[in-house]
Amino acid sequence: MFDLEEVQLTIDAMESIRLADLMGMTHEEAGRQMGVSRATFGRIIESARAVVADAIINGKAVKVEGGNYKVMKQGDQRVFKCIHCDHDWKEPRGTGRPDACPECHENNFYRLA
């Protein structure tokens, strides 16, 4: 890569962007997913968006590192919750994101922390 100036985005900040902007979750839903209050999530996403905007507008590279996160262990299962029908289900680690809720087949769901 070129010698670009870098901005740092923490893992928490990247996750907030994924939940709010990619998954379309509300701040309340995303905060619950991340295990923080709605207000704390709001502060995290506001800061994250400022870092990403700086990188895009000023041609900087984004370096993702740091923050608070937990690495899953072999054999751990991920738990998902459907926003549409409130169904919870488990998926094994390493299988990728499910396409839809197995109960109602909607794709509006999130992963529980």
C-alpha cells in the first residue's frame, strides 16, 4: 500500500459501524448487542463515524486495532435473535453469517453478545 497517513479505528468502533450502518440496528438494539447502554453506543458510533469520515475525506488509511473484545474459543456457539419473530437460535463458530431466521425466514436478526 502507499505511504498513507493512518487513522485508528478500534474493534468496538468498527463493530458499532457494522451494527448501525451495515445491519441497520437502532442504537438501543446495537447497544444491547455490544453490552453497553444506548447512550454509550451513541458515543461510540459518533466517534467511529468521525474517524471514518476523516479517512474518506482526507485520503487516509484506516487501521483497525485495540478496544474491548472477546475472541471465541473452539467449540463456542454464536447465538442469534430475530427482530421480526423474537426467535433465538445457535450456530456453530466458523459457519458464516446465517442467511435468515430458521423460524420465520426473515433476514432482520442480530447476534447476541
